Amino acid sequence: DEEEWSIPDDEGYAEAYQMLQEETILLREELATEVVLKTESREREARAVEQIALLEEKVQGLQEKVEEKERECAVKDSDFERLRSSREEKMGLKQKQMIMEERVKLEEEAEAFR
């Protein structure tokens, strides 16, 4: 009866048990390594997400600055166009006035000649 419940003292069983323990230790170490790697990966991913958010904020700020500069340029372009148009008008009026003065002078000379 005693032999049925006792573990045989066979070398094969002891060796198999030792190998099983070693394999269990290796698997636990491998699992622990994977847990560390996944944790590090998640931390890197979280940092990357934070950096992306910061970059998106910077991009938004730059876009707003660009839009403001575009509005300023549009105002300056409009002011320049008004000034140029006004200047052209003044130049046109001066030319007309000079032509009129020249015409009067020529008419006076023609009148004097007659």
C-alpha cells in the first residue's frame, strides 16, 4: 500500500521536476520582462501623445498668427491701393490743369498773332 502513495525515487522524475522548475523560473522572468517592456511602451506612448498635443497647440497658435498677419497685409494692401488711386487721380487732375493752362496760353498767343 505504501508504494502506491509514495513518489518513486527514480532519477527521471527528479530530473523532470527540476527541469519543470527551471522552465517555470524562465517563463516567470520572460513574463516579467514583457510586463516591463509593455509598461515602458505605454509610458512612451503617453509621452508621445502629450508631445503631439503640445505640437498641435503650437500649430494652432502659429495658424492664428498667420491669419492675423494676413489680415494686416490685406489692410495694408487696401490702404496702398487707395493711396495709389488717389495719387493717380491727383496726377490726372494736374495733367488736365496743365493741358488747360497750355491751351489757354496757345489761344492767347493765337489771339495776339491775329
